[in-house]
Amino acid sequence: MRRAIILVLMLLGMQIVLPLGDRGADQSALLTFGFLILAAYTVGEVAALVGLPQIVGYLLAGVLFGPEILNVVNRSAIVSLAPINKIAVGLIAFLAGAELRWSEVRERGIKITKIMSTELSLTFVALISLLWILHNQVPFLAGRATSQVVPLAMLFSAMAIVHSPAVTMAMLSETGAQGPVARTTLGVVLFSDVFVVLLFALVMALCRTLVPPSAIVEEPSFYAVAWEIIGALVVGALFGALIGVSLRFVEKEIFIFSIVVAFIGNELARVTHVESLLSLLVAGFVVQNMPGRGESLRHAMERSAAPVFVVFFALAGSQIDLLEVLRYWTLVVPIVLVRMAGLAFGTRLGARWARAEPLVGKYGWLGLVSQAGVAIGLATVVVEVYPEHGTSMRSLFLAVLAVNQIIGPVLFSRALLNSGEMAHSAGTDMAAVRD
């Protein structure tokens, strides 16, 4: 009750103070940022009280106070806060890479690859089959010949199989989880980003041949996407090596240095036109596995993880389009369910093939439901190539992504709890919140 009262008082304060800042967009955005981080923390604590992950609370806070409902965080504020969001993504990506040890990659790399390839392949085929069955109800497939339905269904499915490294990292940070389910899930979502983008590039090339765009458009597809991935590996490795050398000259300012790393990493990715998430992930991996102070940099970033996750997921929630979800709900529900079935069956089959721990086959798929990140960029490429039908494809995909963003952390939390991998410290923190 106390938290609800605090939330109402903050909302009333915003309604009084926010109009006074209309003279300057920057001041209004800063005020909105302060409100959002406090409100998201509060809603996250309320979510924890009812047994939900705090991440879900952050997302729901963004939805509640975003432009779709209360409009406290309006669209102009979201645009103004984009740089903060980029820094958050940078920190999350770098930490994800820093969680990987070369010894662990050598030990579990083959297992992870087998599980990833199996679950992605089966989910990909399952989604194509579903879209084929429902193609008369799907806006971008209705009325098309079979020769066009299949490649367009493949294009949508190539986006829909993507996972979310950001959600996985946030959940592992929140719960302190360690164990085969946690480590394998992290490995699968990190490896899958590279696989999905390459698959998307191949499917896009096929689609352009079988379903020519109605208008002459720029060629953004195969070569641009290929460079985003290959270039990210090169740029990330070089940036990581530079960070490793620079750490020798950094003393007490390592916390500030960690923020600068995330900022420069994002800008470097933007200038070189590579995928920022993958680039910083590779940089984190390189720094962590170089001799030196990589461990101290990782700890400095972890200290800033809590507020970073709050900002990132609250802003992500504020961009969820509820009207699109309601508009496409008859398609969203079966797509979400079939995707989950593909993940479950594919992970079990892949775990058997890889001879992984039984708990990985039983619970691992629950950590793969969440979606975000690179898939939104892929959806943008679709619209560029197919301006007419690509818009409806992106709208349906974003509606599916919104649902998976909400339910994914809940399912992953259940998986970590049931597999017994949540750290005792995480449980203690949760108990403290309840008290």
C-alpha cells in the first residue's frame, strides 16, 4: 500500500511540475527520466511482492506511464532519452560478453551450437507452417500465390525466431543464477544473434528474387546486413583489445571509464555501420579473456547494472504499442504459442543430441521466449525493401515481440527457480523487498 501511495504522489507531482518545464525540451526530458526511474523501481518492487521478476515491473511501468496510457513519458521524451537507452544497451552487451570465458566456450561451445541450431530450425519450420495455414488471415500473405506466400512466411519467421540477450543478462543479474540452465541459455542467446542475422540475409535474398519489390529501392539487404555482422566481430575485437591496453592506465576512475566504454562503443558501431550489440559483446569477451584488469572493469559495470536495467526496460515498455497487439491478437496468440512449442521441443531434442544436463532440456527453452534487440533492426530492413507489405509484417512482428517481452522474463524466472539455480543472495534480496 505504501508503494502505491508513493507512486500516486509521484504521478501527481509530475502533473504539476511537468507543464512548468515545457519551455525547454531537455529539462522536460530530464524530469521525465527522473520520474521514470523512480516509478519503474517502485513498480518493480510491487511486481516482486506478487512473485514476478522485477524486469516485468519495469516493462509494465513503461507501458503504464508511456504514450499509450497515461502519457507521462511521451514520444518526444522517448526520443530525447534515446542516448541513455544506447548506453544501457552498451553496458548490457559488454557484460554479456564478459560473462563468457574462453575455457567455457571450448567446453560448452559444441553443446550450445547443437541446442541452438536445433531449436532455431524447428521453430523456424513451425512458424512457416503456421503462416501457411493461416495465410488468408495474414495481411501481408492474403491473396498471394503459393510461390510468394512461402518466401514471405520465411522472411517473417526469420525475424520471429530471434531471442533477447538483454533480457537474459538482466534476469541473471537480478537472480544471481548460476548453473547449466543459466549458462547454456546465455550461450544460446548470444550465439543465436549471429545465426539469425545470417539466416535473415539469405532469406531476404531469396525473397527479393521470388517476390520482387513493387518499387525500385536501394539495396540495403544482403551486403549491408552481412557487414553488420562480420564488421561487428572485427570492430568489437579491436575495440576490446584497445580497452584491455587502456585499463593499465586507469586507476580509481574505472567506474566512469566503464560508462565511457559503453558510450564510445555505441558511437564506434554507428560510425562503422556495424551491429552495436554484437560489437560490444565481442569487446567484452576479448577484455575478459585478456590478461589484466578485465575483471575489475566487469565489476564496475555490474555496480551500474541495476539503474541501467531499470532505464532500458522501462523505455522498452513505453514503446509497446497496445493497439497493435489488440489489432492482431487473433494472429499474435497462435504465433506466440507455436513459437513456444517449437522452442520447447527443439531445446529438448537439441539437449539430447548434445548430451547436455537433463535440466537444460527440461527448462532451457523457458529462457528463450523473450525477444528484442537485433530483430527490430531486421524489421526495419523489411520495410525498406517492401514499403507496402513490409509495414504490416513489421506491425505484426512488433505485436508478437511485445507479448514475448512481458511473458519471457516470467517464464525464465520460473525456469531458474524450478532448476534450483537462483543464488541464495538473490532470494535474500527478494525477501528483503517483501519485508
